[in-house]
Amino acid sequence: MSVIEWAVFTARVPVRVEQLASIRARVRGWMADCAITHHARHDVVWAASEALSSAIDHLRGRPGSTGSEATLTLHVDPDVVVLTATDHFAWTDPGPAAVDGLRVIGEVTDRVTLTTDPDTRVSTLVAVFPR
């Protein structure tokens, strides 16, 4: 088995609770060949799941939210793993669940940011993990 030093994974995911287990498995499986510590792999999978869970909580009960998607991207280089989670819906007020999720993600990363484009109202979470 070869060990991958540089790699990129991208998945467009419907923002629905039944997608959480599947995306966790896909992210975990993809990272299997990357030279990433077990601890970092666990934290990345957990953060990806938390980011999607926050999006699901935000959309719950909103009319017209059934076609909403998020994009998860992982970038692995020799030093870090970068998780980028981007929603494709109007997330103007993240609410307490998302704020709690962001705080907890921040505890397992080197750094985390959440930005929202005021024109498109697309939110992007970026979390950086040591390898």
C-alpha cells in the first residue's frame, strides 16, 4: 500500500440527516491511504459530520430546503489536513447549534473560520488539522 502525501477529496452532499453516516464513511475511507495520524483522522471525520449537522439543524423546518446541498473538500499536504465545508443555501443566522458546533470544532483544530458572503449568502467553514 502506498502512502499519499498530497491529495484532494471533494463531495457534494445533500443536507439531510440520512447522509451523515455515508459522508463519515466516505471521508474515513478516503483518508485511509493518506499518512494522517489516527487522532487527526478521527477529528476530521467528526468535524465534517458536525459541519453538516449544523447545516441540517439550520435548515430543519425551513420551507423549500429539500434540495439544499453542501460541499466538503479535504486537502492533505505534508503538514496539515484542511477541511472546507461550503453550504449552497442562505445561512444568514447560524443559530446556537451552529455556534456550539463551531466552538467544539475549534477545540480539535489548529484554527477554524466561518465566513458568509453577503452577496451570495454562501457560508464557508475552514478547519485546519495537524497531520
